[in-house]
Amino acid sequence: MSVHESEPIRRSVEVEYWVVDEAGRLVKPGALVDATPGAEREFVEPLLEVKTTPCETATELHEELLDRLGDVLRRADDLGKRLVPLSTPVNADEISELPSDRTRIQNRVVGDDFEYVRHCAGTHIHVEQQPGRAIDQLNALIAVDPALALVSSSPYFRGRRLADSARSKLYRWMAYDSVPHQGWLWSYLEDAEEWDRRLERRYDDFVTAAIDAGIDRRTVAANFDPESAIWTPVQLRDEFGTVEWRSPDAALPSRVLRLADDVASLMDHLRGTKVRIGGATGGVTDEEIVLPEFDAVLDYANDAIRDGVSADVAAYLDRMGFDVDAYDPVSPTFDRAEPVTEGEAREIRLEHADRLQDDVRQAAPVALD
């Protein structure tokens, strides 16, 4: 075993939460951004992101995320605010952006469809790239993208049921439909050079679209580079030295941490295991990791977005090493008559804000003391 194969694989998470007042209305985070390291504004007003540093062990990651959320929740209690672990606000009309050149450019390039992104809150999981295995890591994360269904947390957009993971449908099939390939799940890679070529092509497309929309090239270059101008769900991140999976919904921290643990375990297993692509079933064994052909993965991922943990998706994720029964996604539990009114949406937000508070307290009893 090499030195690299014996070292822990660092991992980190970033989770976005809606901020509401005590009546369940969407509000700005305000002083919540000062409650803990890693708390940051997102590009829309009522979102707060809480991120961890790179952690070497599951225990370290759990403790850091829960401690930081505990700090935020204590400050929120003082301010009469709550955090909501849902991937959409259930029913909301216009959601305001923070003014910036970056969002102004995206609005011009994507057009009216960019409104869909403003209704989305998600989770990003970063795993440290392993020397010589980064492409295998990226391909493996592409293959397990259907695991997004394990933490799906809202089926609603503007009060109507859209899909089991409304957020993923909004991103992949609605927001970036006018900018081909920017937000879709990309196919497997042969090598890092292919990734660089793809980035450059997509960046050139984005710059061209921005210029056509009346944005000066220099302004585009000042706000975007090839890595930051794409929204594909699985990415190689040179800036952080990680492979990033961006598909999961915002969810309760215990669910996010379980998913991060499973992803890190797969990446750890991959270090000493052969990876190959073939067939439509896939599977993880002690001897090898078999990734299905990309078309099969895309079918599983689309099923996961539309219908959640269906029998086929569950069987596939089980073969890929996930303990499907250990998860309890929220989306399938919603059974409200449609449309869900704005008043009912506020009730739902507060209900799930309570669940977040309880989840942090149960997972780390001292976090809210």
C-alpha cells in the first residue's frame, strides 16, 4: 500500500438553508453570517450557506458541521429566525437576488429561465482528489448520481408538485435548457485533458452567449473562468483539489452527513480497487467497481429525479454500496392537496425548521446548549 493509500481522504460539505422568520416568511440571514466560520450569503436573499473545512475523518466532519449549525441556530433564536432544510421554499413568488455582476451576467445569458435557480437550495460534497485516480473518482460520482434521491427534500415549485427532486428538475431540465450542457450531468471522462477541453468549450459557449446578450468580454472574464462558468452536477475542482458532487438537495444535517460518509467510503474503496465501465447494472465488490454505461446511469438519474427511490433505483444504489434503507427522504412524505398555498408553505417551512433543530440536538446534544 502506498503512502497516499494509507492517508485519510479529506472531505467537506456545503449546505444551503432557507431563512425564515417566526411566521415562516422568507427573510434575509442578516447577522447569521457572523454566527460561525463557514456561514456565508448565497446569491439570493433568503439563503444561508454553512460549509465545513476539509476534514480527515467522518467524526471530524460530523462535529464541525453540527457545531457550526449549533452556533447559527443559537444566533437565529436570538434574532427570531429559523433555518429550513428544504430544497425549495415550497411556494414562493419572486425571490430577490443580491446585486452583483455575476448574477447580472447569468440573467442576461440564461434569460427568464434563470428564475428557476433562485428557488433552489442544495448540498455540495467535496472529496479530496487522489493522485492518479481523480478521473476514476469523478466517473464513480457520475455513476452514483442517482443517490440524490436518498435525500430529496421537496417536490414542489410554486405550490405544485414538479418531481420527487424539484430542485434537480429545475436545474437540469428548466433553468439551463437554453444553455446546452451547462447544467446537465456530463458523461464519463477518459482523462484530465478531456475535462479541460470540455471546460474550455463550455466556457467559450458561455462567453459567446454573454457577448450576444450585450455583456462586455472583459466583464465576463472578470467574473467567470472556465471552472466557475459551469453548473454540471459532478466536477473536478482544481481550485480546491477536490471532486465535487452538487446534486443532493438541502437536507437535515444527519442525512447530509450520512451521504457524505457513504461517498467518502466509496472513494476510499476506489483507491485500492480496479474501476471499469460496462453493462447496465453496475456494482461494487471487493475486487472491482463496475460503473454502468453512461446511458444507463442517465436513465437511473432521471428516474431518481422524477420518482425518487423507485424499486429500480433502490436496487441499483444497493449494488453500488449504499444502504438505501438507512435513509428517509422527505419528498415522498408530502401529501398536501395542490396547490399548496403560501400560508401552507409557511407552515411547512416552520415544521421542517423544527425538524432541523431537533436533528442537530439529537445528533450532537451539546451543540445547542
